[in-house]
Amino acid sequence: MADLTTTAYTDDVPPGSLITRDGQMQWAGLLLGPGTPYEIGSDGLTGWEDLPEYDTTDADRPTAHGAWPGARYAKPRRVGGTVWTVPAADDTASSLAAMRALRQALLLGDAERWLAVRLHGETLAVRARVSQRVLTADRTYTTQGISKASVQWYATDPRRYAVDEQAAVTGGPQPESGLTWPLNWPLYWGEAAATGDVSADNHGSAPAHPVLTFTGPCTNPTVTDRTTGRRLRYEIGLAAVDELVVDTAAGTVILNGTAARRHTAAADSSPEELFAFGPGRAQLAFRPDSFGTGAQFTVRWRSAEW
């Protein structure tokens, strides 16, 4: 049973952190579904498993049938459903507490929060805001404390993400130690302390935008996705205490958490927004022009689903 007295319903807590069973959904700090005072209507959710609407750059053929196929870009996702408030106790105080908690959670706010849903053991989440809330104050609520709410969420990013964030780390590429004399068969060339290469698996069906962190000391930090050939390269020197964080979804490049450094992108660097992992495995190579002890590259991402 959800704690109606201590939960901060509007807190942006980790997605799915309150969910314990199938059929539950979590909006910010409020848990809904089985085992809570809030039951999901029998019609379930609309827009959750649907492909989002999209814009297309298809161009009509002026002298032939059909069109030339272009890129397609998904529009925001709308998720809707009916929530029944069924308080645990048949008393006015319990009914009012459940209704007040629902009001506090389903407010008109500017900031997006995590909306997570668990079905058949799989929990996926989107960043969303409440776009509609209709709370019915009818005779059933007045006499029994049971109310019906129609809710709609609006997710500007239509992709649904795995709740567990993945990460991979590597240092700068180190040479192998080489052969030792006298030679013995089979020959052993030694192992590199770090290859500068990492893999990133996107287990979903939609492209996933990673967050990349370059840690100094290094100059001109560079990473290449060998799967797509796209590369990000920044003409900047990083000291041992410096971190350059690239959020490819937001298109930001931030030095030490405060200073924008997107303007340091090299001429042959790809646009940050295009640096995304398609379904499958991405092979990333960290290749700064020079680096010292402690230089490091970190990539963080969530698998994404349509």
C-alpha cells in the first residue's frame, strides 16, 4: 500500500523505483495500480505501445508516380488512461487523503518527470508532463469516496527507455608490452592495459542518445562510433581535474558542469544530435591526440523502445 503521508508525489525519483509488481505504473513519486489506492481502468493505457505519429521529408515525384522516401521523425507521445481512487478505509478522511495525493501528483507543471509502466516483468519509462486531468466529483465519490479520474500525459521525447542505465568506461589506448627475449613458442605479445575501445548495446527498437564524458588530462578528445562512422571531436585541452560532458540528446557540451563548449567541435565532427546508437551494438573508439595517466572516456545510455 502506498504511504499517503510521506511520499513526495512530485519528486522526480528514479523510474520504476517504487514498482513491485506487474500492472503497476509510477508517475513521479506516486505509485498506481495493484496494491495501491489507485486502480487502473479496465481499458488500460492508450498510446503506450503505439508507434508515435511522425513527420516525414518524403518528396513527391513531379514527373512520376509516388514519392522519394525521406527521413521520418517521431512526434511527441500521448499516454492516457482512467484511474479509479479506491481508498483503503471507508471513511471521509481516507477518501480525502487519496484524492489530495492524486491532485498533488497530477498538477500542471513545466518540468518533465518519469512515467514508468511494468508489464510482464518489463518496466519502461518516458519523460512526460500531465496534459489533462479530469476528476469526477459525482454521487459515488460523495457517498462512497470512490472517484474516477481521466488522465493524459504528454512526452516530448516519444521513446520509452529501460529503467536501468548502462555505462562503459575506458582509458586511453595503451600499447602492448611486446615480445620478451628469448622467444618461446607460442609467441606472447603481452596485453594492453587499456584499448580505448568500448561496446554499447541498445537492446531496444529505437535509437538511443548517450551521454559522453571525457576526463583529462588529454588534448582534443575524440570518440568514433565504428558502427556508423560518426565521430565527435573537440579542439580543447583538458587538465587532470577537467570533465567535458556531451549530452547528445540535448546537444550540449559542458566543461566542468558550467561552461558551454560546443563551439570547440572540430570541422569534421558530427552534430551531437546525430550521434545515437541504433538497435544492436555500437563500437566506440576513444582516440585523443594525446593523453596522460588518468585520462578516461565514459559513456552512459539507456536502451530505447518505440
